[in-house]
Amino acid sequence: MKRRGVLRGVGASVAALSAAKAARAAGVLTDAGLPEGTRASATLEALPGKNKLVKLTYRPPNYETPVSVFRTAITANADFFVRYHLGDIPDMAALKDWKLSIGGDAAEKPLTFTLNDLKSRFPIAEVTSVCQCSGNRRGFSEPHVPGVQWGSGAMGNARWTGVRLKDVLAAAGVKAGALEVAFDGADKPVIQATPDFIKSIPLAMAQSADVLLAWNMNGVALPLLNGFPLRVVVPGWTATYWVKHLTTIDVRSKPSENFWMQKAYRVPKNMFPPELAFLTQEDANTAPITDIVVNSLIAAPAPGARVAQGGFDVQGVAWDGGSGIKSVEVSADGGKTWKAASLGQDLGRFAFRTFNLRVTGTAAGEATILARAVSQRGEAQADTLKFNPAGYHNNVPRAVSVTVA
């Protein structure tokens, strides 16, 4: 490397460290309850088309939304988290001749579509849904587990517009005996030994009216780093199935044997019973992670904030895998007493539901705030962590400590 390049790298590192210190001082990189060291190398950086996000890894890019963003039900595209497994990500120029291919041994006939073909041939559909990384809150696992050490911001809620997957499948024809529908995108491994990121869903889910092939996010074209020009949207299921830069749909008569299905993204069998079992991918001990579990997040006040003894607002969002939110309760005394929070507008059963509670009468000093949600199905957040080796489905209420003065 040339000396100028080395100096540039050193300068960038110093600048990054300075930025990280400044961000930490402002509380931007904090996430209530994260173990010591999980944010040691995190920085606050802006990717193209994005506001500043919490950078956990650069290649592949894994950037988390700051918790303070989640005071509103819709997450702006510029604030939306970024998650990749593979480092070879196409740019806009590489996608200019993009096409979608549908085939597989359980498809009647192979088809190819441009984006204009999809828009003109099929009815337009829209859904407002949370997109949540399976590993969201992994960093809180005790004991520590490997993987990207996400805090609470590997998620977002958006209005997704596109066409129903089931309509596209009907055009290609689905043979009797079809079991799964698999998706591949334009992002690829950097080295040949890394398995391509291919995900499948059971045919019953693929033929649900809720599953979309989306080209719009909050009314505009998908940002490049959120899947341009087309991505899969599987409302209620974790984002591992929401394949970005979609290029191939494979209708299969046999279960997918891809690494990302049979080895990764799995939970202990029966630990988190899903609404729709993915039987073709279960084994004796594990099952694929699917449904999002009921959860909530306090977005304000921030951890360590000073709040007025005369009164302050607790704000945040709650969500689940598709039944909707029934109630949210807030405690300002570490869980001793609870009060019902007011719920914001209902944007649909897959969406964030905002909540707010005005807290008054709190004694001066340190206070611990908690929130807990109950879904329309009657499912409540867990009191204790259901530990699993990948750190999935952590929905224990997160404590936020503030100073009342």
C-alpha cells in the first residue's frame, strides 16, 4: 500500500474513533442493557441514501437504526436498518438490465419478467409490515452467543407496495406435489466457499395473500441497500426470508438443502411454536425460525436521560407476528406497578403500534422504566429469556434507567 493510502487509512481510523466517542457521549450508540463491550467498535455512519446508523460491520454492511427513531410507527427509508450476509452487493448500474426468473421442477412453465411486466400484468397490492432481522437483540443474550451483536434497532416498519407472490406463481403454474418456494437475489459471496444466500418458504405461505414481491417502500422505489429493484416481503416472519435484489423464484418439489435453510436460522424445536409449521425443514431437534414474537421497545426517554419530576412521556412501539397489539403497559418503578399506555393509530396487524404514557408523581432520583405488550392472540412478552444458541426471539422487556430531577 502506498504511504498516502496508509495515512489516509490512519486518518480515517482516528476520525472514526473521534466520531464514535462523540456519538457515545451523546448517547446515540447506547442501547439499554447491552453488555459491556458489545458497542466497543460500533460507530455512527451514513451510507449512501441513509441518515447516520449504528455501524456494526462494514463488509457485509450491517447497520442498525438508533433506538430514538422508533417514536413513530413508520420508519423512514433513510433510517431503515441494513442487513447483508454476502459482501458482493450489486450497484445500480449492475441492476439496470434486471429481470426476474420463475421456474423450478414444480413450476408448470418458466417465466421471465421485467419490473414493468410485473406492474402491468398483476394487481397492485400493499401491506404495512415490520421487517425485523432474526438476530435483533442478539447482543443481550446471556450467556454471550456468536453472530452480529445487534441491539434493538435491526428492524423497521414500512408500507410495502408490489404484487402478490401467489399471483405470479399462478401465472407460472404450480404442479401438484410442490412443497417450497425458494428465492435467490443478486448479492453474491465474495469467495466461492461461501454458500449463496438462498431462502425458501412453504408453499402455503407463498400462496398467502399477504406475501408480496415489493418494489416500493413508503411510496418510493426501494433504496438500493433495502433490496432495489425488488424484494420479497413476508409479513409476520423474520427478515431472513425477505430476500433482497430478487432475481430467481424456484418452485420446488423437494425441501431446499441450502446452508441458510438447513444449518442457519434455526431454533430449538417447540421452543417457539409457530402459527404455520415449516414441516419440510424441521429435523429431530430444531426448526426454522419463522414468526416474529410479541415485543415492545421504549424509544424515549433515552437511557441515562434526565427527566422532569413534574412529568415525562414514555414513548415507543410494540409489534408481533401478525395478530396485532392488544395492550401495552408501562412501569416507572422497575416493574412494581404498571399502568396502561395509550396506543397510537392501528396501521394493520403486521405493523408497529406506537404507545405513550405520561408519567407523573415519580420520586426524585434514579428510576427504571419498563414496557410490556400483549398481542391480540393473548401472547405476552417473556418474563425471562428463552435462551437459544443463536440468540433469537429475545422479547424480555428492556429496562431504561433515567434520572428524575
